[in-house]
Amino acid sequence: MDSGQIKSNLERLFAKGSHIVFWRDEDGEFEEMLPSLDLEGVVILRLDEEPALLVKSQVDLRDGARPFLLYEKGLLPDPEADWLLDVRLYAEPFAADRSTMILRELGLLQQSLRDHIAARGKFFASKERLARVGRFIDADDNAEAIDRAIMATLLRIEQTDIFSIVRGLLHSLSPADLEAPPAVWEEFDKYGLADAFWLMMEQTFGYRDDDPALKKLLMRLLVTDFARGVNSGGVKALAHLTLPKAGAASAVVCMGQWRDSARFHTSFDVLSSVVAELLKLSDHLHGLDIEELRDARTFLPVEKYIASCLRDRVIETADTIKFDVIRDIAARRQNGYWANSKLTSSDDAPRAALSRVYDALVAAAAFFDLRNRYAQGFGYPDPKAFFDAYAGELWKFDQLYRHFCEAADFAEAEGWDILKSLRDRIEDVYGNWYLGTLALRWGEQLEGGGLLKAWRLPDVPSQQRFFDRFVRPRLDEADDRRVFVVISDAFRYEAAQELTDELNGRYRFSASLVPQLGVVPSYTALGMAALLPHQALSYAENGAVLADGLPTAGTAARQKILDRVGGVAVKADHFMAMNKQDGREFIKPYRVVYIYHNQIDQTADTGNEEKTFAAVRTTIEELGSLVSRIVNNLNGNYVLVTADHGFLFQESAPTATDKNPIADKPAGTVISKKRYLIGKALHDHPGAYHGKTAITAGTSGDMEFWVPKGANRFHFVGGSRFVHGGAMPQEIVVPVVQIAQLKGKSAAKTRTRQVGVSILGNNIKITTSRYRFRFIQTEAVSERVKPLKAKVAIYEGDEPITNVETLSFESGSSDMNEWRKEVWLTLAGRPFSKKTQYQLILRNAETGVEEARMDITIDLAFENDF
């Protein structure tokens, strides 16, 4: 250290008000420098040249404006003979050795740390490292805090707590070779931190080893975390790897915070998988049940095991399934770590696929639960009751089947075949029981109930009267009324239910769904024609459908028909491509805007029928966007969404038993397809329903049809899993979604919010290191009240002192018992004061907004006695 630095530091001391500075230079290292110091106004006295008593008298009689620098070299005098002992106690100490200067630069108050700073001299030799570590140093830090600050600096992390250091250090391990010390550990060794680190590991986690290593520490931390998450206490074969009880809580908290770390959780994914393989963990899980593992988060193989066990439970208990139990287990796992779709997926953590596996399990459980409620089949007294039953609830079978298939298809595409056995069971029940029973009982109503001969139902609008029932009354209200009609090809009733729920969750939207009785045969040309304004439908000789004598196929033909009511026809993709201004200019001349959307039928009919359900999902999303564009950009305040027909679809290919073959087409055949045949002077057919389109579609003329009984096909040419044209409820219960834009007070009622949550209990005192907390929703989830996913932990200030857990509050039940959730939190193994107020905090997992808070008292005195 040069004279300039010493002078600068001394001037800084005097400038801040020190009147007497005592400079100890035991080895006389800076004696020669002393005469060259030019400290303005400062009296410099050398204690080796001036009598101590004279110095003391000068100091005692000093003028307040004349500060003194007392320089002393050599050994300290005996305190009993030291005339300047009292001066030493109140004077400002100063030393020019490097350790002391570092102490001063870091703002440390304890001179006793000089030796510790000297021992870390290699680290502090770099000005850059000294500057970086200074950010972490507080004036009253001790030796351990200094070491943690150095470790954090080397790890380039922003916190100096021991958990952050452990995470950062383990994050640097190579999954390919856990034995190889990472580069940063070599720096720990270089700067003398290794022994200090292992001492901290013993003090924090109880980890002690004659030959400590990061690999061993990692394994023991993970096994301990796993064991604490198993209700039965873990796996006996791994018990020798668990940490002592006193350190286990800290291990749980540290591992939990590692998983919760946005920066480091990816290394947890990789390293935990490596350790699971080393442990041969999968071999140790057999015999454990789901309830024992409900809180286990540590290893991916455990998640796979739970998913497999839950699948088996769904299959084995299908006839007596407890849906709520399956749903709660799945939700707990999806809120956890490995199946949490909110976190990033990777090859090491296939979260999206696992989450979809649980979605499929929940859908299957709901499907079986619904089946069990209809164990006696579908017996209804008349066609109207049956139609109402399908529109009221039976559509859920089709929707749950679709939801299961969507989720299972996604998981399978990601390489997961875990659901194969369940898929086989679902296919069997859906195809053989549900569709088979539905077709049989519905067929009785078509023939014995007389529906096919009348094709009308009380209070149910007929599809061919769509314009007169839903559009014209709106136009007649006022000259400036405009109606938007969105027609999505093959958009069936169950999908419209989902769209309606989704729209009702939006601000200023009000959507309602009503069914209409679709035309038969339920195919595109006839269904599309039925939706157009017309007085009469008819058939041309070639089978083309006419409205008031005009062709109805294609946008241009439909435009001519809509011209008569001041309307326009446009394809959805062309409409959505318009910007806001172009869209407003486009609709300005028209009172009726027909928008034609074709995703489902187009996908399935062009050789991609295996993508049918994916096309349904896309359709729901696109229709939602289309309606939003109409309402928000074009000021449309009345929108109708409907379809030409529905469809039947199964993922498994039909067999010969699903076929009612036509050996010879009758002489009058005009059109022959998989699910219908149209012609004139048709005779009866044992495998088909025989009817007249004049009755089932209101056409003029003498056109007749055959449609296969049940869900059968006439032939399999050109695809066979996706079909329509028949008279099954899925095909002819056609949706009409009525969407209105609300304003003023009505609009205010449509504001959406997330469900509120309260913490159950008050004046909570924690006396054990692991404690169960209970929460409850403040209301049921609904269209306007959205589910809440929240993170919960106990905090001291801004730092969590427990594991951070995720909970979902999503119950739409009216039973308040189903609104309750619970979570176990584990306190870090460290001292807590019962006089300190800690906080239990629940935060929105997506926004970080605080949802609930409660003061907590921690008193572990009793537990710590043992």
C-alpha cells in the first residue's frame, strides 16, 4: 500500500470527525513513510520518540481544532503500565496492513476479523472481486457471513444465504459426471473455502462425512427430501442415505426452493433424474400407494409411478369410481412440480405431457362417473324428452370422450403410452355401451315414437326455420339492426357448450346456447341451405339443394340469396384477414353478415380424420377470436354461431359390425355416401331408416332418403371414423349460440375475477417444524369467477423460511367442503424467535399479487428439547 492510499484513508478518518487516531504499526513497516505524510492541521506524535506521559498531557489538553495522529510501532505495553490505555479505548484505531485496510474498505467493524481476512488474502487480492463481494457485506458481519459473501461472489448469485449457495453450487455439477468437481469448486479450494463450506453443511443439514463430496451431498439432500414427502416415512432401502432429523427440515426447504427457482430449477430436473437412476429408485416404489406419495415432489420416476397407479385405479374402479378423489389427486400432482404445465417442459421434465396424462385421467373418471349414473340406460317416454336429455346432459359423454382423446393423443405424441390400456377401456365403453345404447333407444323414438314421420318437437326450433326464428325478428326491431351469423361446418352441440362457457367468461359478453332440430340427412349441402333465408327448399335433378329455386352451394351462390335480405356472405379466413377499418367498411352496406367457417369438416374430409378432435379445439379457439373481432372491432352487438350438422367420431376404426352394406343401390339413387343415400321411389331397407326430406327438411318434391340405423355406415370408402349424414343426436342436435354485447350496468356484471381465498384459523402458533395449513375459497368458481393458482409459504420479511407450495382453487361445487385445500409446510432447520411475527403468504402464481396473509408465531422450544 503506497503513501497516497494511507494519506487518503487517514484524511477520510479525520474528515468524518475523528480527533485522535491511533496508528498501530507493529513491525514498523511504514516508519520511513511517516515524515512524508502531509496531513494539514494534524499533529503527528511518535510514541517511540515522545514520553508517554507528555503525549497524554498534550492529548488531554488538546485544542478541539487540532487533531492528533499517534503513531506506535513495536509490541504493545503492559496494560498496567500503559499511560495511554484510556486513549487507546476512545481513539479511532488505524492500521495500514492490507487486512485492516480491507476491513475498513468493506465497512466491517470487528478488528478481530483481521486474521480471517488475511486467511482469505488470495481472494481479496483482486480489486474486481473485492468490489463485487462488497455488495454483500454488512458492518456487523462475522467470519461465516464473510465466507458466504465470498461464495456467493464466486457463484455469481444474488443471495448469500446458505440455501442459495447450495443451489448455486449443485447447479454447477455436470450430470455426465457427478464425481468431477465443477470449476467453481476449484475456486472454493483455491481461496480456502472448502472446509468452511463443509462445516456449514454439517451445521445446516447435519451432513458429515470423512470424505465429503458434492455428489454425496446431492444424493443425501434429495433422498431426505423424498423421504419427508412419503407419508409412511420413505423407503427402507434408502434410509441410510437420509440426513439426521435435525437437518432434514432444512433439506426439504432447500430442495423445495431449488425447484421453485426460476434460474436453477432446470438443473434440479437433470440432477434429480441422474440420482434417481443411481438409486435405482423405480425398483423401490412397488408396494407404495398413491396416498403415501401424495406429497412427494423430488423424483420424476415417482410422478410416473403415481400416474400409472392412478390409471390402474381408474380402470379397476370404473364401475364404482370416486370422481372427486381422482380429480383431487390429479390436481395435487398438476399443482406440484413434474406435471405443472405452467413450468417449462424439456426432455428431462416432460411436464406438458404429464399434465395431459392427468387431464386424461380426470376426463376418464368423469366419463365413468357419468356412465354409472346412467347404468340403467337411456329410457325416455317420447322423442322430446330424449332430445331434451341429450341437450341437457347426455352431450357430456361426447365432450368427455373428446377431452380424454385430446389429452391422450397429446401424451402419446410425446412418446407416452401410459394410457393405452385406459384408452382401450374408454373406447369400449364409448363405442359399445354409450353409442350402442344411445342408438338403440334413440332409434326406438325415431320409429316407434314417430319422430321420423313428423320430424318436429314441441318448443324446439327446426333448422330450416333458422332465419325466421333467430335472424328476422332481430332485423324487424329497427332499421339499423345488424345480425352476424357464423356458420361452422360440423360444429356439434358439445363443442358449442364449451364455446358458450368460454364466451361467458369474457367482459361484456353474454352467450346462451339453444338446440335446434337439424335436417335429415344431416349433410353439408342440405344443412347450409336450411340456414339461408328462404320460403322453400327443393332438389335439382342432380341432387343439388335449391332455396327458392336458387343454387345454395358456395359463397357466390349464397351471396345472391342473401342479397334479398340486405346480406353478404364471406369466408371466415377472408373476414379475419381484414383490419379494423377494412372490416367496418366491408359490413357497412349490410344488415346481415353470414360468415362461413370450415375447420372440422374440411380437416376430416381431406384424409386427416385422425385430427378431428384437434380440429374441434382449433375451431373453438377460432370462433372465440372471430366473435371477439365482431364485438370489439365492428361493434356487433348480436352474433349467432351455428352449424350445418354435427358428426360422429371414434378414434378406433369401425369394424364389419359397424357396416350396413348396400348390395345394390336402388334404381332411384341420386347421391350415395357413407351415412346417407338420397333418391326417389326408394324401398324400405332392413339396415336403414327410410324417410322423406319433405318431412325432415321441409323440401318440396318427392326426394327420399336412407340413413343407416344407429351409428353404422353404408360403406367405408374415403375414411370411416368421422361421419355425418344420419339421424343420431350428435348429428341432428344442432347448436345455436346467441351472443349479445352488454353495456352499462349489465356489462359491469360480466367483469371476471379470480376466486377469493381465506386462511382458516387465527392466532396460529407453530410448535413443530412441519405444519398443516388449511385454506378455503370464498365462493364457487363459475363463468365469471375464475380459478386461482397460488403459491404459499411462510416468510420472514421477503425471504421464505419454508418450502414454497402451489395450490389450485377451482371448485365449482355448491358444497363448501369441496372448497377447502390444505398444504404441509416445513420450516428450515434454524433458530426462530417466538417474539418475531412471521407471515403466511398466499400469492397468485401467475401475477405474484398477494391474495392472503396471516401473522404466524413460531415456538419450537418444546420440539427442540428433543
